[in-house]
Amino acid sequence: MGINLQKGQRVDLTKGNAGLNKIKVGLGWDPVGQTKSGGFLGGLFSSNRSAGRDVDCDSSVLMLQDDRIVAGDDVVYFGKLTSKCGSVIHSGDNLTGDGAGDDEVITVELGAVPAQYNKLVFVVNIYDAAGRNQHFGMIQNAYIRVYDDKTGNELIRYNLSDDYSNLTTLVCGEIYRHGNEWKFAAIGNGTNDVKLGDVVRRYQ
């Protein structure tokens, strides 16, 4: 059984999990008024408020050095699926989020993350949120989870239960070094950033 976290909580990820190296991170939710069986992030079917168009959500990973973005190569997203070092791999863009299972998944090989990176931040933003007049108040049951790539066992789950109405980006969680171990922090903060570049600038 994985650990269920609340906003602001932090938990050891590798300590106590001997041999854990490769993990997968998925984020998911349902459109308001609809229910999907375990669908992961990628996109949402539209509600009446989204003017009949899908809400296309994009996941990204910011690889920080001393809590800062140092280079453009340190952002992994649908347009750049693999980090320069090869330790972080994005499964690719999912435009609709249709169906059960993992729509977008981030694979992280912890032992291969170069030593200069102290933190990996997982964010989700709505593509063309301003143009489509869409926001995260149109979703429900949002969550981020971490599971063991080898066994499939869920290690951590954090349900993002705040009211994110009128917000267009979610900083869901982060994995960071603590000595020789890795920890996970449940963040769950929403912002009005409308593009990934706006999010990146917050960490420069």
C-alpha cells in the first residue's frame, strides 16, 4: 500500500525502499461532471464551460540545480521527451486523455540523475488556456502518484483537492535529494501562468 499525502507533507522515497532506482510518476484527474476509470493526465473531455473543446493538459519536469533552472535543456516536456542526461523520459503528449490507465507518464532513473541536479519539479499546464478560456476549475479528482517501475507497486499518492478555479498551471509535486536519499514533497500550488515558459521563469 502506498502512502497517501496531504498538501505540504514530505516523505522519504528511497529510504526504506532498498534497491529502488527507476520510478514512474503519473498525474491524473477527471473533467467536472464526468468520471474516468484511472485515466492519467494528457487532456480532459470538454465540459459545457469549455465551449465544446477538449482541455489539453501538458505535463512537464523542471530539473533544478540549487533550486534553479540553469539551461533550457533542463526542461522535459512533450516537445523534448528525454533529458540531456537520459535519466528523465516523458511518455509523450496525449491530447484527449481518453481511456483507462496511464495517459502520460514520466519515468525517472534516480541513480542516473547527475549530481548537480537537486530537485525535479512536476508541473501541469493547460495548452492555450487563455485562448480557450479554460482553467483547472473544470477538473476534479486530480492527483499525482509515484510507483516502482519494476514491480508496479504504488509508493506515494497525493490527491490535489484544493479549489483551482481560474488557475491555469499546477505545481503538483517534487522529488528532491536529501543527503544520499530522495524525498517527495506534495506541493499542490496553482498559478496563473499560461505557458510553460512562464513557469520556467519562476525558477530562474
